[in-house]
Amino acid sequence: FDAAAPMTVTEPFLHIGKTYVTAAACSATLFEDNFNDGNATGWSTSGGAWSVVDNAYHVSTAGAALAQAGSTAWSEYSFSAMLYSGDSDGGDLGMIFHAQSATQYYRFRWNRNAAGTAGSYVIERVNGGETAIGSAAGSYYDLNRWYHVEVRVSGSRFRVYIDGAPALDVTDASPVWTTGAIGFFASGQSSADFDDALVTRLDEAGCTVGAGDLVTYTLTISNQGQAIGHDLVITDAIPTGTSLYSYTFASSDGASGVTAEPASIPGATGNLVWNVNQLAPIDPFVTNNHSAITLTVVLSISPIIPAASLLTNQASLSYDSQASDGPVSVERSYSGGSHSTTVQTVDPPGLSKTVAPFTATIGQIVVYTITVPSTPITAALTTITVTDQIKPNLRVTETSIVANPDLVNPAVIFSGQQVTATFDRIEASAQAQVVVTGVVSNTSINQDGVVVTNTARLEYTDGIGTLGASHVLTSNQVSTELVEPVLQIQKSATPNTGLRAGDTVTYALTIRHATTSRSTAYEVVVTDVVPSVLAYVPDTLAVTSPFGTVVSTTVGNSLTITVTDYPTPSAPIYITYTATVIQAAEPSSTYTNTAFVRYISLPGTPDARTGSGGVNDYYTSTQATIQTAPLTINKTLDNDIYYSVGDLITYTVLIPLPTGTTRNLVVTDTVPAGLLYL
């Protein structure tokens, strides 16, 4: 006879999930649903018959069926879930992401033929049609088995991990959507199930952390099967720039414990590995409550973590069906899947620039101060270059970096108009200040009203966990307007006509700023040479100036008046003096003399603009004219009576000669017809 003894084979079924909370209480978790509450609240479906069965999301469908959840505003994320098919005729199952609606989304689709001999997986864009982004043939799912699938969505790059192993890594060259919700997909499935949906922040959507921060990660391992999982290996591949600070272990299985841990706590880096002896299931077994291990891992962010870093880590799980090798060295190994999260450091906010002064005259020093970063940030800037192309209106004279112990290997040089500053590192919360000193050059391009603008540039590359793309940031623009002094001079003489030797003439000079003058004139020098037919009267020179020190000198008829500084606006400078007409003055003559005023833009610098000529056009002049009295002539006829032919007639011509010199006097008298000169 034959006898049969029934036997039930059970297997452990462990799954890993991961999230974090930063020191600023920012959580990685965007969405989570294990359906243990028995409902699918928050999910919307299209096609197929969806329901929660045994605390998993079940669907039966002949055609395409979707279940969608989450926000269309989600950008970059890790989406992990468990997938199961019990349809012996094969079909498709998968996950959707960047979903806009039930007809617009990306999807990971996994196919199995009816014979169970072939299949493939593919990432597609669905938008009124199906466009394959990337695929792999020859891979099909087994029936009646749960798979752990993680989809990492980074912009237009999509990576799929199945049971913790890389399956697809593709990029959409013509991306349509860069944000979107998540969901499940099935087609031609009489029985498919989905469970443990978890969505966490990834890449540029990661929470922001700073140098020295502590980030608390929570790794949760659940046993959803009916057998003990043995020899658990929990791996957390942490990124460069982070290290293990501490961890705690808790388990609902009292017999569960850590048998090996990462070395050097605190301080461990790279792949952190914990070995755990076992995780037994809940007894008695239920589908809506599972035994679990909670591994709380605290990572420390490096104090020199670079800005613009993406710190992504992926946790994965493997385990066995037997302790050690089992009683007969036969066991099955399993994967508990994988899940990823990202924290990021801030991008550099840029650089700022200031200038002093806002207005400058020729020869004046202009100082630019470049601050990097423009505001302190919580990460370090590494291997950065600051450049500043100074306009040719200025001549660079000096560059420096303000001393700061938080600057690593600062250096600044200039060549011509190009200023370059480099730093190996600017520590977190620190700022570098690059000071560029120049002088407004005395060249023809610099005239009143010219505006000299300037910006600086910061060149940096993205930090850890990125492709290292280079970026250029431009500072705010600063401006300095050039201003110049413009002086006018006027001169008068009183009296200025009918002058004779011995007369006194008073000269008056007025120097003032023109209406277009916008800066102080320095070293204002007025020169005046009294005409040689006059003699300066000593001690009659009088100068009234509203500002500055006045220095006056006279040498003979040469007068020089210097005013050290003459701001604008100001009252005029008044100069008066007297001179006496001397004997050398000739009658009926005009005498003109010219007074000059010269000045400079700034004292004490060879770069000042002066009145020496050419571009140094700070000079102007004025003239005053005097006229001596004309000669008079008087002619009389003696004995003005009636004369007869032959009578003598006497004329008298009188020319009064003034005091002074009368040269080359010629008197012409034409005797009338009928008279004979004797």
C-alpha cells in the first residue's frame, strides 16, 4: 500500500525600507502605504478590478490597469514596492512614475510570455502612444513569487533595481515630464499583487544638510513570511562625505541580535554592514502585522563637505533560509530589496560685489570688494576660482585677500586688467573677501559722466555625488561715475578807457565752478601778467576764497595766486589788484592782457589730470583790455578877419601832449587852394 504524508513548505519573506530625518526635521518620506489598514485610500485606479486582499493591493485585468497615488509635483525620488504575479498565462506588471494622468506617464513594464520561457523589461513613455526608452530582453519574472523593485527617478534618468541588483539604467533624450506621481501597472493579469509602496526624496529633491550635521536614517526590515529569516546582511552604502556616528538596534524578535557591525564607531565610512542572526515571523501569523527590525543609523556630515553635493545612499538586504549552512548544507538565499535616499548640500548662492566710491575723479583710487559666497552657507566651497576683468578706465594697482583662517590656500594675482583669485577651500559658514584696488587713469576715455561698470565671476564645479558639472555665477554689477571739475574765469578793468600816464586801473578777476562742474578743483593756480605800460601797485592784491589755503606771490608785474582746494558748489573766488599807467603808455593805444587759471583733479598723485595740455585740459583764460586817451588837435586862424590878396594869414595848430611817450607824431595840414605856404 502507499501512504502519503502532507507537508507544507514555508519561506521567510523579508523586505527593507529606508528613510531619514535631518537635524532640521526634514523627512525623506514623500509617500508610504503597506495596505495593512485594509484600504487603498489615496489611490486612484483606471482599468481592471482593484482591491486590498490580504493586506496587499490586488488587481485582475484583461487589459491595461493602473493605480496611481502621490503628487504630480514630485520631481526626483526613489520608489520601491513589491510585485507578485500568479497568472500562469503571463502578462505584464510594473510600476509607473512621473505620472500626469491615467494616460500620460513613464512606466517600468515587466513581461512574461504564456509559456514562461521568455520575457523582457522595458522603460516606456506613455503619451498617446508608447515610446520605448530602454529595455532588456531575456528576463522574465517567476510566478507566485514576490519581487522587490526599486525605481530611482533622477530628472530624465531612470534606474531600476530588482531584488537589489541593477536591471536598467536609461535616460530619456526627449523628456516630456520632469515631475509626476507614482503607481502600479498590470496588463493581462488574472492575479497580480503590489505591496509596500515607499517614495523618498532623491537627488535634487533631497533635504538640505550642512557641514557637521547629524542625519538620522531609519532602516526597517520586516518579515512578511511564515518562516525565520537567517543570517541577515544589512548593507548601507553611504556616500563620500559622510561617516557613521552611531546606531541603535531594535527587534520585535527577542532572539534577534547583531552579530557583526561596522568597524570604527564613530568614523566608519563606505559600505556599512550589519550581520543579524535572525528575524522570526509573528506567531501566530497574520497578514496585517509583521515582525520587524528597526536599525537607526546616525550619519555625520563631514565638516568640509562641499557645496552642491548629492549624498545618496542605498540600503539593501540579503538573508538565508537556514542558520549558517543548515543541517545538511542546503539553503536558499534571498534578497530583501533595496531603497535609496538623498540629502544634499546647498548650491553656492553666488558672489557679491561692492565699490567705493560711487563717484570718482581722475586719479582717484577705486576699491572693489568681492565677497564669496555672498552669504555664509552651511557647506564648504572647494576648488573655486574668482575672476574679475577690470575695465580699462582703471589701472589695477593692488590685489589682496582679507586674512581669514577659514580660507585654505588663498591666492590672488593680477595681470593687466585681469584679476584671478583661487581657493582650495572656503570653509562652511565662512566668506572670502577679495580686494581689488585701482586708480582712475588719466586717459582720454575718462571724461565727466562716464560710468565704469564691473562684475566678478565665480567658477565652481558640483560636489560629491554629481557629474562634476562646471558652473559660472556672475556677481551684481557695481558702477562708479566719473566726475570732473570745470572752472571759469572772468576779468575786468576799471576804468578801461581814456587812460593817461599816472592813472590807476583796478583789475577784478572772478573764478567759479561752471554749472557742469561736479568735483573739487585742487591746486587752483591763477596767473596774470600786468601789461608793461602799467606798474603793479604793491600790496594791492586781494584774494577772497570760500575754501582752501591761499598763497599769493608777485614778482614785478607777474602775479600768481594758488588756492589749495576749491569744492563744488562754492561761492566764487575773487581777486583784485591795482596798477598805474606809466610814462611808456602811448596815447590812442589798446593794451590787452590775459589771465589764466589752471587746476588739477586730485593732489598727491601722478595720475591726476592737470592743465598742462592735451588730455590735461584743466585750464582756461580770460582777457581784459584798456585804452589810453587819444591825442587832440586844435587849429585856429589868427585875426579871423577879412583878408585881401597878398595879405599874410597865420594858422596855429595846437596838439596837447599827455604825460607819457608820444612816438612818431606826424601832423599833416593841407593848405587850401588860393593860399601859398611861406
